[in-house]
Amino acid sequence: MLPAKTLRILLVEDDELFRLGLQVKLQQESDIEIVAEAEDGETALEIVKHSPLDVVLLDIGLPGIGGTEACRQIKQLNPDLPILVLTSHSHESLIKRLITLGAQGYCLKGIAAETLILALRSVAAGASWWDRAATSEIRAKFDSAVTTDATKNREELNLPLTRREQEILALIAAGKSNQEIAAALYISAGTVRVHVHTIIQKLGVRDRTQAAVLAIQKGIKPRAL
């Protein structure tokens, strides 16, 4: 069996004690490497320019340009670099702003270590991770998107899902198992499980059966593979 890929993380947090605590928790995982740390957005941007990274764990309450602006500029520099936001705030306006800027995830400080690690692995795998405080906002965006134009091409709906998540949702609706989805999309079954978890969370449904029903109702179908 091939060894798990090491996740190269940039940790951006201005609170030294909190950053040290995160460092201790994350370094206990054999597949996680903290490549660099930054105390402000400007330093984070310089690191992004010169270091190969898989995920940025970004605090919003930073000195200098601030975390939100740092998120925007990081995405300008490297649109494909996933950003997981870690903050003590859960205001709807902030959630909307993060979605607009392209952040892949949002966690509240105080999150359990194992949940944070799962969130990091999720965004690194191409999925998204949103704290439960953000779920209602994401669901509202989804409901608005699917009802604004019934005649719009289903593949162009503004779903709160990545392209990969939409592909997996369509295959779930077609009755495919995780193993079958993995084989069809040339990814691991573990990655499929992460995506399914995220899809259920973002759509605000209870399980994959409800997600499949919702997909069928909206006419979401798998593309020819």
C-alpha cells in the first residue's frame, strides 16, 4: 500500500499560545506537516508565493491587512489552494463574504482536534467543510439557486457544491455505492466518504438517501463516464 500523502499546511494565527496549541495537535498526525507559520496576512502572502502548500489554515482576526483580505489575495495568487478559515466569529455577513472569496471551509475556534483534522483533510481532498453555524446560510443559498430559474440548464445551477461534489451527488442519486463512485471517478473510497459527508452537511439533509431524493427532485443526473 502506498503511504498517505503528507498534507503541507500553512498555519496563519496571530495568537502565539493558540497557534502553539494548534501546532501540537496537528503535528501528532503522521500525514500532516506544518510547512510554515505566519502571524499576519502579509507574511502569509509571502509564504504562499514561495512555498508548495496543500492547505492554508487561516485565522480571520489578523493584524495588518486582516484575514478576510488575506483570503482574497491568497486566492488571487493561487486559486486552487484550499483555505480553511478558523475564527471565533459566526456572523452571516462573514460567512457570505468567505463563500464569495472562495474559502473551502469555515470552523469555529474551540472545535475538537479530530474534527479540525477531518476538516483539513476534506478541503485538501477537494471537498468543503462548513461549521454547523454556517449550514443555514449555505442551505438558503442553495434553495434560492434552485428556484430562481426552473428552465435553466441543470448542470449550470449555482449549487453550493464543488464540481466534484455535484458529480458525486449525481452518482448517489443513480444508486451507486461509495466503491462504485470511487471506481467511476478514479478516486479512493475514503475520498468519496469525505465528499459524501460534506454534501450531506452543505445541503442540510439527514443522510445520503435524502441527498439522493433532493438530487432527483432537481433533475441532477450523472454525466456519461
